[in-house]
Amino acid sequence: MRSSEVTALENRNLLPSDAVHPPEKSSLPAPSHQGVLMNNIIYLVGLIVVVLAILSFLGLR
């Protein structure tokens, strides 16, 4: 095989973006305990708001 054929075979499984920007490790930091806690609080408050909105729509509140 010629080197151009080998290169073509190697590049067949790459996405077009991989050729320009090779995949690298995530640069995002690991979630902190405080950040996870804050996300849980926001989730719970949002859930309560949605439940109250549904109950008020049905006339049960």
C-alpha cells in the first residue's frame, strides 16, 4: 500500500471536525459540593413552582 492509501484508511473513521481540532480532554472542572447543592436547591424550587402552577390551574390551591 502506498502512504496516501494508508492515510486515507486511517482518516476514514474521523469526523471532519476531528481533522481540524483533535479531540481533547474536557477542560471543565469537576463539580464542587457547593455547586451540586445549589443545583439541587434550584431544582426543588422549580419543581415546587411547577406543582403550584398546575394546582392553581386546576383550582385546587
